[in-house]
Amino acid sequence: MSIAAPMRAGARDLAHVAGAFGLGVVLLSAFLAIAGFHVAPALSALWNGAFGSWDNFTSAALVRATPLVILGLAFTLGSKAGTLNIGMEGQFAAGAIGTTWAGLHLGGVPPVLAVAVALAGGLIAGAAWVALPVILRMKLGVSEVITTLLLNFVGVAAVSYAVTGPLQEPSRIYPQSALIAPAARLPHLAAGSRLHLGFIFAIIIAGLLSLLLKQTAWGFRIRSVGAGPRAALIIGRMPVATIAATALLWSGALAGFGGAVEVTGVSYALYQNLSPGYGFTAIAVALLGRLQPTFVLVAGVLFGALEAGAAAMQRDAGIPAVAVQVVEAVVIITVLLTARRRA
């Protein structure tokens, strides 16, 4: 009975998500028809861009899903402890800067060590970027929602400064960095595919986070603080502020790791607009995944497929890629309304 209940709940959640996606596609079709576009070619391009071939699925959908999954897990970890990390866009940028700086200085280093150092640079930079909001929350009671959100703009500006200043490529012509050392780049999982080792990292992180939250004392403390901080403090005698701060730091570190993976696995360089809004879309991914790491992984893949399909729809059918945001919005609203009704 205790095993069957969670399974039924999980199946119900997946059914709601599938229904929400179906409704989103129907509304997208209606909007396209009203706007005067041909619906069938548009939906065909959307599907083919994401699932039309194994190469499209792996090289486009899963590559786009990787940062969404990692950042979605970052938001999930913070939320489990009752903190709202709205600044993942800035932490992603900080991680990308840290990894780029490290990657430019790793020539001649063995690949395994170079990759480890480059990724560590992103982790540390992401944690450092969220350190100020953590301090302000603990010392002055300032909401991390405000501070992390504002630091997003600083992160974007920091990238612009880096690629036109200290990290700009040697010719000083283009607003980007030089390519990181080949040894610091993540290997591809198959010849001819763009899918890189970062996707495996995303799966491992999802599995580890699920295990830690459900099976360890650390995870129990985080969930207790998130569910009822006053009860955790009075009855459980837990250091609520410290636990929440630690979760927020790790959330920032994971967001920075997402930026590190993007640089080492996809772009190999830092440039402006490296993130097309991953930090904000990942919040939707986490909410769609019910803040459950395994579901966040699935939701990230679905959103990655939508992003890949949107690019193909714009390229092959001339439909603006932003039209797919209709589907994303409907999915999130439907899932949230369903959760509220059940509550």
C-alpha cells in the first residue's frame, strides 16, 4: 500500500503533464491558424526538430535540455529548504566566466584534470555569486528573492565586461573570449553527435539529489526546514538559518555548474547572450517537475525538445520561435492549477 500510493501519484502527475502539453499544442495550433500560418507544416517542423531523428533528439533536444535540467535541480534544492533562488541566470553567467577563465589556462594539462578544474571553477563561481544574498539573508533578513533577482543583471553585465575586457579574444575584434583549451572540453558521447558528457552529469546529479533528499539526515533536515521552519527550530532544534543558507549556496553552485557545462560542452568560449534565458525557464522546469529531481529530469528533456523544435519551426516553416512559449505557459499554468486544486 505504501509503495502503490506514490506510484499512483507519479502516474497521475505524468498524466496531468501529458494533458497539459496536449492542451498547449491545441492552443498553439489555434494561434497559428488565427495568425495566418499553415498549421500542419509548423507542427511537423516542431516535431521533426525535436524527435524527427535520433540525431535531432540527441544533438538538439538533449543538448538544450542539459542546462535546463541542471538549473532546474538547483532551484529544486533551494526550494526544498524554503529558499527561492531567482538568480540562477546570474549564477549561470558567473559559472561560465569562472570556467572560461580556468579553461584558458589549462593548456598542456591532462584532459581529466583539465575538465575537473574547469567545472570546479564554475561551481565555485556560482557559489561565490550567491554568497552575498546568503549573507544578507542571514545577517539582515533581506529576502533572497530580491537580491538574487537583482544580481541577474549584474551577471549579464559581468559577461559583457569580460568579453570586451580581460577575457576578450586576442585580436580584440569580437566580443567574446578565445576558445578554452581542448583538454578542458567535455567529450561527446557518440561520434558525429553534439551530445556531451554534461547530460550524463545532469542524470547523475538528479539521482544523487533524489537519494540525498529522501534517504539521508541532511535531506531530512532540508525538507523539514522547508516544510516548517518554526517547527524545525523549536521541536527539531535544527539550525534553520544555517541549513537554509547551505542549501542556497549549493543551489548557486549547481547553477554555476550549469554555466560551466555549457562552456565546456557546447560553446567552448564565453560570449554575450550565452544563456537564452535558461535561468528563468529552469524555474518552470522545476515547477513542472513538482520539485522532484527525477521528474525535473523528465521536464527538462520535454522543455529541451520544445526549444529544439521551436528553432526548427522558425528555420523550416518561418514561424517565430517564441510561439512555442504558448505551449510552455499553458503547461505551467495547467500543472500549477491542478496542484492547487488537489491541495
